[in-house]
Amino acid sequence: MVFVNNKLNSIFSNSCHNWSQGFHDTFIDNTTGNCKIYPPKICYFEILHGVFDFPKLFGETCEKIYTDPSNLLDYIPDKSAKFIGFPRTELFKLFPDSQYTILQHSVAKNIINMEDPNISEDIKNDVEVTINYYKNPHEVNIDLKVNHTLIKERAEFFEDF
């Protein structure tokens, strides 16, 4: 019990060791001035940092994740597509399309073949992100659009908050 108590005291007393560290290797200058900031006694954010990081606990790293964009061709409806466009996710329904567990599947099933003559030009012109599989390496193009109708709808929705 004494060991556990000493270990916890050590963790709590050292939790604020870097409390003054800011962004990009900057630090709070707390040595001069009338507005001295007193250091906290316990920094709970530091104590809990990484506790709920389940990918780290299970040994997952970015290097282990297979992220080759060519595997998208396995999931899109038109398997012959070589120039694809991604759907506008901000237009997805919050439920169920935007749920964390199915967002990737919602995106994949709504990918369009940009060369398909049956898809209207209005839909193609609204696409922001495309991948060109004709080029090697594959070329990703991001062309951000402004949707004034959506901006107006959200402004009206949030003005009550």
C-alpha cells in the first residue's frame, strides 16, 4: 500500500512538470510582470493523457494500416471507373450516414464515375475531391466549393443557440 501511495504521489506531483509549455516549443514567461500565473497543483489532462488511446494500447500504428487508395476500386459501384469523384459528406444525414462506424462505407457506396455520361453535369460539377487512376502515381485533386444555400440554412439553424 505504501508503494502504491508513493507512486500515486509521484505521478500527481510531477503531472504539471510541463504545464507552461505552449505550441511549437514556446513557453509561458512567468518570471516577470504583474500577472504572474501560478502553476496548478495537479494537471489531470497530463495524468490521463493516453489512458484511453486504445489503438496505442493494442499496438496499432499508422505504418500498420493499409492505406493504398487503389483499394477503393474494390468498393465503388462502377468497377471500371478510372476517374472517380467522392460525395459531399456535409450533405449526408447525421443519422445513419454520418455515424462513425459506417461513414467510410457511406462514402464508398456514393463514389461516382466522373466519366459516366448518365451522371448529370450538375452532380459532377459539385464534386470536390477526385482521384485520377489513369496517372501513375494516382492523382488526387481537391477543388473546394462554396454552397451558399447550405451556409444560409446552417446560419438560420444555429442563430437560436
